[in-house]
Amino acid sequence: MKSSKFIWGIALVAVAVLLLLNAFGITLGLPESIPLWRILLGALCAVWAISELIKLNIPGVFFPLTFVVMLFERELAVALDIHAETGDIASSWLFLLIALLLTVGTSLILPRALRGHGFIKIGDTVKQKFGEHVGHVDRIGGRSVRYIDCSDGISDYIENDLSTCEIYFINTAAYDGNGTLTLDNDLGSIILHVPADWVVTTSIDNSLGSIKIPHQAAEGDKILHLKGENDLGSIVVLFYTDSEEN
């Protein structure tokens, strides 16, 4: 289980427990001056920031931390003795502008491994998680299209977080028919365009997500095996014929 997934799971369970206890009038010593909804939102934003740090995505921590500051601005003003009489340290727009500048600025100056676009020793990490067959590793952000060259065989790993990705296969005539595509899809959408004469098999760990593969009546000698994880995301396989491709 990925550490970020585990942290989010613990956070959601903790929120559910706090809501249940609050319904029974049990506050666990939480300050009555701070509404429960603010405490819960602040906790979720803190988990969001921690999750980004775990992924070594430094630019990704500034907005969740800014939301924490905005949620508890009055309490911070009193604690720091800054405009304590009003409880307003700065306007919300100024906080958001600062977060935006920090996010963009650090994205420009930090090395790739600290900008959420790469991993430290990612090849070894992925192979330990999904097996030694994993070859090319690709991490996707934003809306994108990926082309996989079948002439070299298929042993690719694609991670898609909160993004939309379409995957096409090229040089399909040279495909050896025994490839594995590993998908790690978190809250994203992946669409695979697969030749109609291929057979697609799956062993994807699906957590509250959707995997749609049209029924295949005939068996073929070109097999594409899909494995990996799909967390709250969507994976769709679309089969096409040669005439449709052209």
C-alpha cells in the first residue's frame, strides 16, 4: 500500500470518528471556540500537505498549508500577537497570492526530484512494488497523450494522479504478444486504445474505481496484461480495427 493512500485512509477514518463522537456530545477536549468543521478541514489540509511531502512534491505543500493558516487565522493572530484585536493577519486574496507565487517559484527553481515529477530511485521502487518486468517508467500530470512502441515489447509503468491520459500503441504489427502494462491510477482517468485483435487481461487492484473493458468473444495470440492499482479513478479500454485507426 502506498504511504499517501494509507495516510488518507487514516485521515478519513479519523474524521468519521470525530464526527460520530461530536454527534454524541463528546469533544475530546477540543476548543469549543473553534467549530468542528474548521478543525476537520484543517486536519485534512494538513494530511494533504504531508501527502505532497511524501511524494517529494515541495511546490504542492504551499496551498494546503495556506488553507490551514486561513482556517485558523484568528487563533494564530492571538498566539502571535499580530492584529489580535481584529484577528485578521492579512486578506484571503493576499494569502492565496503568496501560495501561488511560492508554488510557481519553487517549481521553477527546485530540481526535478523535488517538484513531484520524478522519484528518487523510482525504477527500483516500482520494480519492488510491481515486479522485475517493469521497464520504462512514466509519471503523468495534467491532460496528456502517451504512445507506446510495441516493437520493443511492452513492459511500461504509468502513474497517473488527478489527470487524464490517453494511451496509444504504435508499431502494433511488431508486437510479440506477451506484454504487461502497469497502471498506477489515483483519482485520474486513463483511456487505452487497443487493437481489436488483442486480448486484454487484468489483475488491477481496484479501490472504489471503475474499470471498463468490452467483452471479447474470440481469443487471440496477442495478449496485453494490465496490472497495478486503480484508486478512485477510471480505466477504460477501447478496441479499434485497422480501418477505424486509419
